[in-house]
Amino acid sequence: MNAHKSALRGINIRKGNEKLVLQLIQQYGHISQSRIVDITGLKAPTILRIFTNLSDMGLIQKTSINIIEPAEKKGRKPVYYTLNPNALFVIGVEFWVSYATVVITDFTRKPVISQSIPIDPNCTGIQALTKISHLIRELIAKLNLQTEQIIGIGIGAPGRVDTHKGIVQFYSRMSGLDEINIKEFFTEKFDIEVLVHNNTSIIAMNEYQNTFAEKKKSLFAVLLRGGVGGAYINKGEIVTSGNLTSFEIGHMSINPDGRLCGCGWRGCLETYLSEKSIIKDIQDEGIDAVTIESIGESLAAAAGKEKKIITGVLDEKSKQLAFALKNVTNLLSPDLFLIITRNSELSTYMARKVKEELKKSPPFPEIHTPKIKGVLYNSANAGLGACDLVFQNFWKSTHTAF
């Protein structure tokens, strides 16, 4: 190995070790050098150099937190360090045909500003992205941030996404979105690294971070919104097929002779379970003034004709979703299914009914039955999931400067 390659390798190792330490400090909130030595196996002098370097760069700082050490530990009381929250920032974006949300977090992953804006249903892709870029610039200005303080921008986009190229391959509800390279669009406007993923995946990532402390399990998320999105998180990683977001469960056909879908196929799950489809099917049963919000209100009611009609429709929807999730269980065997909607009562009701349906037809004996949980969609959490996308890339990359 020549001297140049050896030097580069040494720099990469050093950068990798520094980011490992930063990641552990973010994970624990506060930690001592000795604890880092125990966790990583790196030698104490190496950790001392790393802490000194990170302190000099203003990325970490001492904390006065008072922690009682175990009785068996003797000697000098350890000094604890935290990340400097104002050292670096991350921008997260999540959008779909109706709304867009931008969240900016500090270096500790704490949201410092968040804002959602409506998207006109008739907006083209370029119009929607331009509106989002204006919001990002507005929030950056409010915080008085400089470009060099921003690690990156994570974007959760609707539809089938090529995560490597940063493009949406297919999304029928926004004209021209598939003609735009989202990654290049935002990179050119902000001169910041941009990562693009499917929005269901970043929503699922945020739920995974909040659900599994040890990060060793798996979950499959289903988002019922403009369409039906699916995402699989395994051991803290978003699972894709190549560079493409996979698990487009919304276009899984549950009836080859069923309803015509915007993708050209028949019987796709989203023709039965998108918000628009749920509302239309309830209206067809005689309830005209119905919204996702009013569905939740009816479900929360003690009884009544309207509730009976709505639960009848949702029971059939739950059977259809259970049919799809049975197939997912046999393929992936996740530990947990999340059913995410924009109404908590709707999420809870469908999760309960899907669970009942799956119990009637359990998976193969060697496959465990996943837990099922209803989750309320939260736009700020979705944006935070997009920020997590950037943090994950930052911890792994030895080429990203700080």
C-alpha cells in the first residue's frame, strides 16, 4: 500500500471513530470517556484524543449532570459530555398531494422548528417542490443558520422512489413529479447533501426509533392516506429492493377482477383502502357528509345508525387489509405491524379488526404472529423521520465533513 492510500485509510478510520463517538453521545444523551472505552473497545488514549478533537471543534461539551456511579467503581469521578446542540442541524421534509412539512432539528435530534403547509391538489410536481423550497429557506432564515451548519436535507416523497437517483418513479396523484430529480432540485438550491426516500419509510423509521429501544427487531408499516404505503424496517435499516423503495403494498392486487387502479391494474389494495376510497364507500351506504375526522367521531360514539354503517364498511376494509398482511407475514415475519392513519380512532379500530381477522387464519406454524398497533399520523414526527435518514447517513459516512 502506497503512502497516499495509507494516509486516506488512516483519515477514514479516524473520522469513523469520531462519528461513532458522536453517535453514542447522541444515543445516550450524556456519557463519559470511560464508558465510551467500555462500549467501543477503543483504547483510552485514542478516546482522549477523539474527545479533545471534538471539543476543540465545538461539537461536544462538558455537562454538569450529577450521576451516581455504581458502588464498586472507585477513583476520580468521571466527566460527562453531551453534544453541543447548536453545532450542527438537520432538515427533514415529508410531503404528499395535500400537505408538506419541514422540520429542523439540532445536533441532539431535538426539533427546534417545524411547519406544515397545504399543497393545492392541482399543483404540479415542480410547483409543489418550489413551495417546499421556499418554506425551507424561510425556516433557515428564522434560525439564522449558515450552510456549513447543516448536515443535510432528508426528504420523504410519495410514491415509488429511486433512493439512489432521488426521483419518484410513479405517483399518480401529482402531475409531473416523476419528471423531476428531487435530489438535484434541492441540492442546486441549497448546496447541501440531499437524501430522498419514500415517505412511508421515513414515517416508519421514526416510529421504529420510538418503539424499539434495542433496535434489534423489525416492523412493517402501512400508511392509509392518499394511497396505501408500505415500509419494512429491519434492525434499524429501511429495507429496499436495490435502490428502489419496495413494499408498494398499495399496488398489491387482492382481486384481479376488482376496481381499476391508477397504475392500470385491477383490485389494488389502495382502491379499497385509500382515504378517498374509504370515504366514497361510506357515502355509497347513505352517509353523505363524511370525512376522515368525522369517521373517528362516529367510532368514538356509544352507538347509533351512522356508527353501525361505518363499522360495517370498515370491517370489510379490515378483512381486505388482513388478507394483504397475511401475505406480508408469510414473506417477512415482522415483529410488529403499524397501521397509520390521520385519525387515532380509525387507526385503533382497524388495528383491532385486522388482529381479529389474522387470528382466524394464523400464519404457518414456524412463523410467529406479529403484534398489531394503530398509530396516528403526525406530520412533525414524519419530518423527524426524514431527519433520522440524514443522521444515519452522517454516522456511516467517513467522507462527510464537520
